[in-house]
Amino acid sequence: MIIVLKRGATAEELDALYDYVKQFKVYQQSIMQEKSRSILALMGDAVSSIDVDRISAFPCVESVYRVDAPYPLASREHSAEDTVVRVQGVKLGGGGFTIIAGPCSVETSEQISDIACAVRKAGASILRGGAYKPRSSPYTFQGLGRQGLSYLSQAKLSSGMPTVSEVVDVADLDMFEDVDILQVGARNMHNYSLLKALGRQEKPVLIKRGYCATLEELLLSAEYVLSGGNQNVILCERGIRTFENATRNTLDISAIPVLKRLTHLPVIVDPSHAAGNAELVSSLSLASVAAGADGLMLEVHSNPSEAFTDGCQALTIDEFETLASKIGALTAFMGVL
Ligand code: PEP
Ligand code: MN
């Protein structure tokens, strides 16, 4: 815990603080002088039992920070400013609103290119498309692999949009050379060797929250990437598993303001995998905008009934256009640029 002391605090005020801190079995670092300001550092396991609000209430205290957060690099204390992830001229985080859209899976060259051009025209600025699909059943479509990534590259060229695609295995990383954002899927959020490998390279990493993961666990996954040296991390809430079975997952709307408070990293929402039903996607998207998300990731297909994967939750192009214009109106109302 770092306690910044007020300039001009009296000896009596300081003594009152030191007397209070003494009751806890913590290690007190010698008081440092930084631009004539005094800083008191408290360390040790017992620090977690000290109440920040109680310390803040001492008249000599200017501010208090917990630096014993399990995810120091991802935490707000590390950076009061929002991290802005930049990819090919598109920004994620820092106040704007970014729409990522595209099919669940890349199916054919025409399919991905047609959808890319249509969603771009309607307001998307990043194209999604899975080539390696982590499916629950081994007997379902697993993605086109290398061929899918090549179709995605063609769509990137024809639409002019940067791309995001899921990497499921460290061994596949070389094939993602032309992909702009590397997605870690919900099932792989705990794959620490993959996260470490993504920390050692420079491309932005989009980490989806595991469906049984707490927000702290999500932030710890981000910490793996950040601690490897890669500061370009985007977090994605995509619904969690609850007792409710009316929807595929339960979208945790609270995750948005909670994450925005805990971390400086951009927070986006994937309402498609949360809902599992296209009819709900518009409402969940607008709720996410209202709750302060930095962007959305939406599954869109030109013919959802024939999609290889997740057709039931995919918006048609027309539905996407309608939603994109509502998002534009809501972000304008909210003053989001
Ligand atoms: C996806 O975005 O294609 C996907 C599989 O999502 P999730 O990992 O959230 O299930
Ligand atoms: Mn999908």
C-alpha cells in the first residue's frame, strides 16, 4: 500500500497515522521524498486487512493506493489514463466506440469478403472471422484453418478493415502474420502458455472472459500478457454460465463498470455469444453501450440460416445496419465521440 502524505502535514497529524498503522504487522518502508512529497509504503500480507478508506480519512493523507493488487499492471492504479489500443488507424478504448463485426466462422472467400464490405459500410471498423474454432463437440465444424486465414486476408484487402481472429494453439501463431488482433477465446482464457506467448509478441490481444471465470481471473489472464511486455490488451465480456437457461449465457452487464473501475484496459462486449439468439442481440448491445463499454463484437452473416456455426445468434446485414444506426444515436446522446 502506498500512502501519499500531504505537503505541510503537521507532526501531530503524522504521528496519529503512524500510531494507527503500528497495530498492523506490516513492514514500513522508509519514507521517501519525491518532489518534496512524503510517501509511506506498507508491505506484507497483513496490508490486505488495512482499510483504505480508514487511511484516507487521516488529515495528513493525500491519497492511498493498493499496489498489492494481484494484477498490478492491469490495475487502474498502474495507469489512471485509459489504455488506447491502436490497430491500422482504428482505436479501441480511451473514450470512442468501436464496432467489430463479421461471421462466427470464415466459410468461403466470397462469404467473408461480402460480409466485410457490408458491415464496413454500415459502421463496423474491425472485421471478425474464426478460422480455428474451439467447438464443444469434435464432430462439428472446426474451421477452415490456414485456408480460412487466407480468405480473411483477402477480405481485409477488399474491405480495408483490420481483422481479429482466434488463435487456439501457440504452434499456429506463425500463420496469424496477417491478422491484426489475436483473439483468446473463452475456453482458452486459462491457457497460460498461450497467454505468455502472446505477451512476447506485439500484436494486440483480445481476451474473452471464460464462462466460469471471475473478473479477477480475467484480469490475471490479461496480466500474463502485460507482464510479458505486450501492453495492447483488450478485454471482452461474452456472458457467463448461470442457472438461467433462457439464454445461452448470462451477459454480465455489471462487468463493464466494474472492469472500467478496476482496469485501464479497453472493455468490449460480445452480446452474440452471451445471448445465443439474434433477437436479443440488439437490446444487449444497447445496454452495453449505456453501461460504458468501449466497443462491441457482433456476429453477422449474410444468410444466418446457412451459417456453418452460430447462425442462430448472427444478425443479418439489414439487422446489423439498423443496430449500428441505433448505436450511433445512443453514443451521440451519451457524448461518446
Ligand atoms: C468466438 O468469438 O468465435 C467464440 C468462439 O467466442 P467464445 O470464445 O466467447 O465462446
Ligand atoms: Mn460464434
